[in-house]
Amino acid sequence: MIPHVTSTKPRSTKPSRGTCTPETWVEAATEVLVDQGIDRVRVDVLAQELGMTRGSFYWHFKDREELLRRVLQAWRNSATEALTQRLERAHTDPREQLQDLVSLPWRGRAAVRAARIELAIRAWGRRDEMAAQVVREADESRLGYIAQVFSALGFGVMDARRRAFILYSSLLGDSLLGELSEHAALAQRRARLELIEGLFTATLGCADERTPEHASADA
């Protein structure tokens, strides 16, 4: 699931001392993470980006580690928890929820930006256990939600889980092709959405018509 979240503030917009909040530092840190990598997410770099002092940073945060935890928390909240809640509130029909899910990567520049944040955090997670743990939690939460959607469509538990994993993998893979998705013609996007929806709702009502041996192998 490629999340659709509000992009971070442009770095050219520097806050005044009176408006600099913890969220301002978190947004700036996320911006630097995406554009320059985790090693550049440092207090001195962020202070220069924001036109603030190091003392202003330490007014809000104990240390860099606390800032990094807040960056991960903000990403998890916006890209997983808030997104799932929004999808659930938007539709009660599981098929419409599924349509929303498969359309996430094609929702304009905000979706492309969200995908860049996702990829940056996953790259960070490959070298840092704190980030890796948050990524694992996000994956588990998203997969659980997608599996619930398939279950609501009538698929058995194991089949719902399998379809959730494949769909989620497909949506994540699409983030690697963000520019191609963004610039695809509208007719092409619609055709792809219809194909994906059809593939993942195929054999509805025939789920889990398998032997117990096969079912236990997937548990």
C-alpha cells in the first residue's frame, strides 16, 4: 500500500522563532532524509535549513535520537494509521475500499512524494534496527487491513492473507516506478486499475478450496 499523505513543507519556507515547533523539525528532518539520506539528518544541518539555532532544537528535543523516533512515529501515523482510518471511513463497501487501495499509487504528486518518503525510510531500515522495527510494524498493520478487506469480500482467511500479501507487494513495487505511474495516460491508469481489481477479486467464492495440507503449509 503506497500511502497518500500530505507532502512536507518546502525548505524555502523558513519559520520564525515564534512558529518553530517540534513538527517543524520533524518535517525538515523528513525532507533531508528523502533528499540526502539518514546520515545528513543532523542537528547542525537542520538548523541551517530552517534558519534556527541548535539551542532551538534542544528546546524541543533531548537529542538527535529523539528526533529520529519522532520522524518514524510521524510517518507511521500518517502513512499507516491515519490512512487506514481514512479508507475505512470513506467506504463501507469492501469492493470500494479495494478500489481505493489499488488507486493509491496513481494519485498525483502527493502520492509520488509519499512513495519517496516510504523508500527513504525503508532504506534507513536496512541499516538501523529502530527504523526496521517501525517498518515491520507498518507492514504488518497494512497487510492486516488489506486481508480484512478481502475477508469482507468473501474470501477465506488463508486466501485473504495470500491476496493481501501479493497486492501489497504489487503496490510497493509500483513505488519504484513512480514517475511512469504519474505520467501514464488517464486511460492507461483506468485500464490498469480495472485489471488489478479483476485479478484480485477473481474466483470470489472459491477461496480456500484446497486440501488441509496446502492450507497448513501457508499458515
